[in-house]
Amino acid sequence: MLKSIIKVKTQNILKLDKQKIINYLENDKIVIIKKIISKKLCNSITKYLTNISHNTIPNYFPIRIGSPNNFRVNLEDQRAMVKGSFYQFSFFPWNQDVFNFFKLFKNVFIFKNRINMLSDEEFFYPKSDKECAIRLSFQFYPKKTGFLNQHQDPVDYHQKYLMIMNLSKKGKDFQKGGLFSVIGKKKIMIDNFSEVGDLIFFKADIPHGVELIDPKSSPNLLEDKGRWMALFATNKLPKNNRIKNSVEKKS
Ligand SMILES: [Fe+2]
């Protein structure tokens, strides 16, 4: 096991020792909380999202209060702050969805707020576009084309640590590439150490990205082969001028 990776098991995320997790993260460790939801549930989520991607025309919606849940594709979009190629499915707490995601993952968002030293339901119900909002973002990186360039996310009052859930298994769903971070001068392929349903935390300003998934496979846009993940995001709303944008950082 790599020194940079700490694995934690729990039945109830809110019973974890918050300070211990913060100490690990402050020491540039990657913390993996094992299997917060079952593989079966992960598979039904990715199946549902795959059906959406096959049967819906993608569309872009800005993140603001009242935005609809939506499916979009980012195929190296020049307007994106960080260059990447992936599908994205955004869910907001003010919309209802068939999985009732914000009930299912309520404790995960609360735990994220707690380690970021915020009140439990901070950003759950923003009242103005000058604030921030929580968002559940599922992302699919197709084989051959899926990647996200190395970047750093802003550390500010809204979040210091990022939280990602793995929905694919490297070695089974895809063979090469995947989530990485760079700590010191070492590139850590995080997906080599995590399973479906695991929650991954690290400091937002640690350089990270998604290395091209299976570059030698045949392209399969409109297929469901590749890497799935969920991001428990805290996003600034359009009139929030306090928080900076993410920045690409060349390796
Ligand atoms: Fe990021």
C-alpha cells in the first residue's frame, strides 16, 4: 500500500473521527472510505445514466439557482476552464430525481461540509446566485477519448477538500488511465487502489486529473464502456465573485 493512501472502513460516515480525517488530508494523504454504497446500487445508477445518454440530446445549462438536472457532453470544449472529454450528469438539490440522490447521499454531503468546517446543511438551499450550491455530478469517461487535464481546484471558504465516488473498477471496466493526483513529484494512479462504491478525498489544490482511458481501444461514443465516477461538488453560483476558477497545471 502506498504511503499516500489511507483506507478507512465505516458503517456510518458521520461517526468517523472528523479531526483524524482532516489531519490525514492536511498531510497530503488521499483518504479512501470503503464502499459507502453497494456495487448493485452503483450499477443501477450507471445503467440509468447510460440510458439517459443514449436517449437524450445533450444540452448545456449554467449552474444557477433553479437550474434543471441535466446531461451534457464536454468534448474538449474550448470554453471549459480545464480541457477534458467526458459526459456529465448534474443533479441539484432543488429538483426531485428518481433515485432521491440528495436523501441517499445526504450524510456524504454533510460529512463533506463538516470536514470543510461548515455547518451541516451549508449550500444545500442557497437563496442567491452570490452563494454556492451543492451538486451531484456523475461523470463518464469513454474508452479511447475520456480524459481531464491535470488541474488544481480553488481552495476557499466553500471547500478545502474534494470528494469523489468511484463507480467503475480499473482492471475490469477499463485497463489503463483513470484518476490521478500528483503529490510531491509522484503521480499516484488512485483508481489502482479503489473499488466501486468507494469515496475518495483529497485536498482540492493537489494537482489532479483523469489520464486517458484505454488509449488503444476502439472509439465507442454512445457505448457504455469506460470509467464512471460521481463528484460531490460544491459550486459557486454565477454572481459569486469571491471564489476563483479551477486552473490547469501542466505536468
Ligand atoms: Fe478537479
